[in-house]
Amino acid sequence: MQGIWTTERIREAEGRLFAVTPEGELMRRASFGLAVRLAEFLAEHTGTVSGRRVVLLVGSGDNGGDALWAGAFLRRRGVAVTAVLLGSRAHEAGLAALRRAGGRVVSAEDGPQWIARADVVVDGIVGISASGSLRPEAARLVSLVEAPIVAVDLPSGVDPDTGAVDGPAVRATLTVTFGARKPVHVLAPTWCGEVVLVDIGLELGEPSLNQLDVVDVATAWPVPGPEDDKYSQGVVGVAAGSATYPGAAVLTAGSAVRATAGMVRYAGHAADVVRSQWPEVIATGTVADAGRVQAWAVGPGIGTGSEGRDVVRYVLGRGLPVCADADATTIIAKSPEVLDARDPDTPLVLTPHAGEYARLMGRAPGADRVKAARDAARRYNAVVLLKGYVTVIAAPDGRVAVNKPHGAWLATPGSGDVLSGLIGALLAAGVDPWLAAAAAAHVHSLAGAIAAQNAPTSSSALVHAIPEAIRAVRSLTS
């Protein structure tokens, strides 16, 4: 797993390192790493380094100092560097270094003419100590930029711990960060662009958040061995769909089939439709007649009336892991007494989008989606997968995983039903619920990108892309 640390933890680690490191050494490490990546970026985007034009947008803090020192290093590579100072103060040593190297320093009033000529603009406006959107002068200059922007540590104007944007902010093509990845880098990927980490020697301890890598997903995903059969691979029950919404049943059951579940048992009003689409599924009319399963995926398209409540109550009372999605989350929110059927130790995964979260918690998730997911996980003693462009998965014990998407292809009707089937299949195979939800989110987003290669993504195409997504994950670790 790739670790992510909050700014508070990073400041503490920086304080320990500052205490034993000569003055200015950490900034030189960071700025040299920044300069190296800037030179690579120039070569990649323009074909050369020497003779190119770089403009630094320089604030008064250490990020501005990093930008100035990096500019001094770039001058030695023959780059024309202009620093545009925002405000009356700038990092003195960095400013002196740039001037010694032959760099140009101009005021914000003169900035536009240099920005117009830039091959690359460096955002050194504010750092992790800042909050809120860009101030008017900085926002004006950023609005004039047409060249790619490389952000120092994080894009200015984007909250470092939540990724929230509430006004003018920098949208970077590349972010070069130091010491550790921050929450902003995974919670606001469209603002950060590509993120490159420069190691400056921080000792950080356990991460605040995690992002699963392909090794984690490949290791978690069940693959049948020579001794396995359809029962040992996991039998998942699917309670989804209705006469009104048979497609939800087809998508959820099909997703579980394609996710390598050993067996899928469907229970509901869409049994005939499910059989016609997935003949390997054992389909019955009610959850009571479904037979023995090892986990349930319940909720998509079942309705929120009394029959739906009875289905959710029955499933929660079986003592088996449950993924509750869509209508099941609404039922739990409106009729919390259905949770009385659940043994507190029975694993439960809730998968709300923002509207369902508001029903479950009585408030919207807000800007801090990590805190929102953690709050719901503690309240319901469940793993909570908070849907969105970036998916946040929180466990009751405080663990949080963040899944960055492979594009916005999953914003299509029925996509959540597909995710439910994936999670249900992993729960039936005995995968830890938090890991099951995070691994399913990873494969789900990868399948969306694969399905979109040939045509605009539909949820049916998403289901059929699941095996290729699983193969792609496993091929990277073989």
C-alpha cells in the first residue's frame, strides 16, 4: 500500500528532521529534486531544456523558496528563469541564489508579459500551512497562464488535507511533493495532475490514509487453486432488482459472476431475467429460498417499501457478511430498526453516494470526505465506501483507503450495482471487508477505463470488462 500522511503528521516529522539537519539543507534537497523534475518536464514537453523559459510564481513562504532555489539550479542548465513576486516578501536566500545565477525578478504588476512567454509556470505561491482560495492578485496571474503548471508540493488554493476547492485555485499538470504524499494528492487528482515524490528523509510512522496498489489488489483477489471447487471459492447471495428494475438484478448478479465468485445465488422478482442473462446463476424468488450462501449483496433496485425492508432485515439476520447498497442504505436510514437483526460483529459494508450518506447521517458529507466516511463507519460499526469521483473507504477501526479513478467513466446508471456484486463476491471469498471494498473499487474503476476504450461506457460493458481488469491487475504482479 502507498501511504498518505496528513499535514499535521508531516509537520511533526519535519520538526524532528529540522532539529538534526543543518539550516537550509532540507530546502536544498527539495529544490534540487524539484529542479531535476522540472528539467525532465521541459524535455518531455518541449524537446529541450536549455533556452526554454520558466516563470516562477513566488509567494512569501517556503514553497516560494523552493521555487527560487529550483530556478537557480535551472539557470545552470541554460533555462531563462523569471520570478514573479507576489507581495513584498520572498525567501531571502532563495531570491539571492536566483539573482546570482542570472535569474530575473519582477513584480506582480509586470508578471503578465513574462507569463505570456513561458514554456512552463511553477506554482510556488503557498504551501501546506495555507488555507482557502487564492488571493485576488495571485488568482489574476494564474488565470493568465496558458502553459503547463508545475505545482510545488501542492496546487495553491486547494486544501492540503481535504482536497476541497472553494474559490480560485491552481490546476497543475504536475505536482512535485516532498517527503510524503498528502491527502490532497489523492483526494483532488484533477487539480494535482501527475504527482512525483521527492524523498527528503522524513520518518513518518504509520500513514494516515492508504491507497491500494496493484500488488495489494492482486493479492486480495481470490484465484482458484487446484483444490478449489465452486463452494470453496465463495457462494454469494444477490438480493437485487424488482419487476420495475430488473436491470439492477442482472448487473449485480453478473458482476459477481465475472468477479470469479464460486457460485452466485439470486433471490428476487427478476429471477427469470437473471437466468436468461446469466444461466450459471441459481435464481429463486425469495431470500428465504435462496439456499446456503457465504455473503450477501443486497439493495440495488429492491425498492424501499415493506417488502424491501423485510429483505434487508432477513439478510442482516443471517450472521453473514453483507454489502448493503442503494435502496438498502435508504431502508437502513429510514428504518434503522432493521439493524436490530444484525449481530454487532457481523461484517457490514455500506456503499452510499452523497445523497444516501445524507440520509444515513442526517447531513451531507461536506468538504472533508475522509472524516465523513470515518464518522459513518463508527456510527454504524461498518465499513463505509463513500462514492464519488474519488472513492473513500473507512473501517470502524479508523483505517481509510482512497481509490483514485481511471477517469470519470463510472458516472453511468447501474455502475453502483456492478460495484455491489464485486464487493459481495470478495466478502463471500472471506476477504476482510475493508480490503474487499477497496480492492473492488480499484477493479471497478479499472474496468470502467477498459470498457471505455471501444465505446462510451455502459454498465453492461463494465460488467463484461471485469475479467480483463482482474487479468490486468494480476499481470502487473506476475
